[in-house]
Amino acid sequence: MEQIQHSRDEEEVRLKCWNCGCMMPDNDMGNPDSITTEKLRKGARAGGNNKLHQSMENMEKRYEEKIKNTHGDTETILAT
């Protein structure tokens, strides 16, 4: 298996859990809808960002500006 080199910023990001609180951000727990670090990287590449931390900053900024404290932020997310 190929060893992937990560920058210090990416390593700090990898230590955080993405959507369930499991503290294993690279494990989708058998659910393809789970957010993994690799999915975040693919999304960053698709958006033209070559740095994961920049994509994360963009998402946080959009959340703060457009979603935080709105109905979309406070409603319960139901399984589909």
C-alpha cells in the first residue's frame, strides 16, 4: 500500500472526526454516506483547491455566513 505524505496542517485536520463523533475520520463505518477525509480531499480537488485546509476554511466560512442559526441548522436531519 502506498504511503501518503501529509503536511502538518493536513495531519491536524485528520485528527478530527467528521460526522459521527467516532474519532476515526477515515472509517466510513460501512455507510457510504459518511464523510471521510478522502471524500473531503476529492471535494477540495473538484472545487479547485489543492489544500485540504483551504477547503475546510471555505466550508466553515460558508456555514457561519449562510447556515448557522437558520432553520436548516436547527432542524433534525432524518435518514433517507
